[in-house]
Amino acid sequence: MTEERDQVILSRPRPELAERGGGLSPKARARLSALFEALEGFPAVFGQTFVLGRLVVAGSAAATAHNVLASEGLYRLGFAIPLLAVGFHIAWAFLFYQLFRVVDRTINALALLVMLVGCAIQAVAAVIYLAPLVILQGNFGGTLTIPQQQGLAMAFMKLSGAAFNAYLVFFGAWCVLAGYLILRCRFMPRIIGALLIPDGIGWMLYLWPPLATMLFPVIAVVSGAAEFSLLLWMLIFGVNNERWYQRAAAAGATTAT
């Protein structure tokens, strides 16, 4: 009789848990998380892919410098938009943390920490990205010649790219941890978690950029399947509220014992 009563308590929805998140239900929180994921996606790579792809001339620091100075407004957008994306990314990470704290507190906290470190590196990459414009427009009292300024600006562009690759490694680690949490959660399809794990491993290959560049077509396909599945499912369906509350109740009972 006591066991049956405990099962009823564990299976009963727990509205008070939603109130701790500002009154949002788990489903609403999942959809908001997906919204921030969508807002973060393209802006995060805007500077490194779209802007630099248009302005950088391979093997010519002088031509690249000319393009940057001639398109200053576009170049500054390549700094501002990815920096804004960092804020969206932090919001996404926090909402995801709130949703999955009922699954595994340790792994979930680790995932949040990994994502926040990645966001910090993402912000640093955006700041370094701005350095070439500062260098090319700077007056260094004759200590640097124009070709030296152009070469230094190109070096900072490469450094910004390296920092962004480091961010991708941390993002990949988060994908692996998030995939594990989804596999265990029972309030989202397990297939999404199964897709996120190889997706994360692919991004972690940017520890060695030449290998990641060579395998990028494969990484892009796996990434598209995993991350669009996560985005669309959470945006359209969110999570199963009843199962989330059951998991939350079970987690609360485990913590209490």
C-alpha cells in the first residue's frame, strides 16, 4: 500500500517546480531555449565565415587590408553580431540547464560549465577579430611600416580563427554531454541524443584543424541532422510536461533519501 502511494506521488505533476523558473512550464522553457538556439546559430559564424570569406584574399595581406578598410562597416558588423550571439548562447545554455537538472545534476552542471567556457572563448574570438581593423587604422608613430601593419593584421585574423576553433571544441564537448542527458531523460526522443554525440565528436576534431577541415563535409551533415533535429523538436514540441514532472519528482525523492 505504501509503495502504491509513493508511485502516485512520484507520477503526480509538480507545478511548483515550474514556478521556480519564472512560471514557465518545461514545454515553454524548451521552446524558449530553441528560440535562443536559433538566434545564436547564424550570428555566431557571421564574422568568421561570411565577412572574412568576402574580404580575405589568400596569400595577400595587402589586398586583404585594402578590403577591410574599404568595407569597415561590414567588418564591424562581423564583430558586433557574433558578440551578440554570445548572449543568446548563454541564455540557451541556462535554459537547457534548467530543463535537464532533473536528469543528472553532475553531468548537467558539467555541461553548463563547458558551454560557459565555450561562450567565453567565443567572446574572445570576437574581440580578437576586431584587432586587425584597429591595427590597420592605427598610428604607431612610425614604429611599424604599412606592410608590417598589414602582416600583423593578417596574423590576428588567423589568431581569431584559431580561437573560434577552440570554441568549437568546447561546443562539441557540450553536444556529447547534452546527447547523454537526452538519452537518459525520457521526456525527449532518444534519437536526438544519439545524433548529438557523434555531432559533438565531429566538432571536437577541431583540436586538430587540418583533420577537421578534411572531414568537414561529414561533420556538416552529422551536425545538420543532430542540431536541426534538436532545434525543430524543441521549438515545435518542446518536452513532454508529464514525463518531465515525473522525472523531477523522482529526482527530488532520490535527493531526499
